[in-house]
Amino acid sequence: MKEYSTPILQPRGWQRYLHIGFLLTVAMIFLAPALWMISSSLKPDYEIFATPPTLLPVSPRWQNYPEALTSLPFGRFAINTLIIALSTIIGHLLSCSIVAYGFARLQAPGKGFFFVLMLSTLMLPYPVTMVPLFIIFSKLGLINNFIPLILPAFFGNAFYIFLLRQSFKQIPADLEDAARMDGATTFQVLRNVILPLSRPALATVAIFTFQAAWNDFLGPLIFLHDQSLYTLQLGLSLFRGAYNVQWAYLMAASLVITLPVIAIFFIAQKSFIEGVGFTGTKI
């Protein structure tokens, strides 16, 4: 008998070019705001609103960058943001890994119900909990410091717990059983077996947490009142005055503040993709 093989259909030349053109068009749509921000950061304010608009500045004004970063204490703002971001990363990694291990490995009555209940909190938007949080921390006398922005991280996050739980469930149970036969306690199993094998997922949680803390505006706006405690996002808002906005300085400072997040993503891109890909979909 003759064996027939199904030929693999290759896209024709015009289809390939059409596909590439479509992807380039979509990419340009998403890159347009970034390109406009870069262009505006090199213009004087009057040229930003020139009619007709121009993408390239007539004479690039590179001094916008040092002037924007020195007109306000952005060094202090960066330190404040790093303190909050690193503290929340530690809090989320500690709390979420412990809770996720309990949901993934430990057996307890009602575990499924409490897991679904925890996931249901993802449907609560931040503005719903914003007022109760402010009242609680106000009653405790913790307003106008970093504690309201850091302390909630040590009580877990539903999305990060779900992400780590899915990663922990992919680890073979035989490794955990072998550790227990050697006399390891539950905490030692988590620290020496589970966490080292879940580094991509932990890196993903750290990246998400850093990005959220670095870009957070509403939280610091509510809890921080003194300018010396401002974060970078609140610092950017100082370019918006009562009667005018320093658009060139705002765009220049925004671009510089965005660079660390982009750099961290590209540096940790491999771990990020592995962390998301290895979480699985088993509930």
C-alpha cells in the first residue's frame, strides 16, 4: 500500500508579507504613546502643542532630563519607592508561599471552600477596600508613614497565592515524602525542597510585586502626606500645578522612571515566562 503524507501548507508570499505588515501595524499602535513621550521629553512646552504636531523636535532639548530630575528631590522619592517595593516583595514571598503550600499540600477540612473564598476576593476592586483600610490605619495612628503600604503584603495576596499553589502542585510528591522520611519538618520541606524548585514562580511574584509597588499612585496618595515621604509616582504629580503643567519635565521624568521596570522585565524575562508557564491549570 502506498503511504500518503499530508503536505504542510506554507503561507504564500503575499500572505506572509500581509501577516508581517499586520504585526508591524499593531506594534506601532502600541508603541505610539511611548514614541510620543520620548519626543515630547525633548521639546519645549510650546512645541509639544504646536499645530500641526511634529514627531521629531526641531532642536532636541536634552537639558530637560537633568532639569526635571533636579527640580524635585527625585533621589529621595526613588529611595522611598525602593523601600516600599523591596519590603512588599519580602512580605508577599513569605506570606504567599506559606499559604500556597498549605493549599497545595496540607490536608484539612474545608480547604477547598476557603481556597474558593480566597479567590473570590480577586473580584473586589481596590476602591472598595480603600476606605476601610484608611479607617483601620487611621485608628491605629499609622497614617503618613510606609507601614500602611507595606504591612498588607505580609497577609498575602490572592493572585500570588494561586500562582504559587499551582507551581507547588507541579512538584512530585515523592520528593516531599523522601524529605519527611529523613526527618524533615513541614517548614524544612517548604524551605529546602519546595521553594528551591519553585524559583521561576517566586521570581514572577517578585516581578509583579515590584511593578505594582513602583507604579502605585493611589496608595501613597491616600496614606502619605509629607513630601519627604513621597514616592516617584507622587513626585511626578508635582509637575502638575494649579494653573499649568510642565509637560516636557513630566515626560522626561516619566521616561526615566519607566526604565527600571523595563530593564528588570528583560533581565528576568526567562524566569518570568517559566514561572507563568509552569503554574499549570489544575484547580
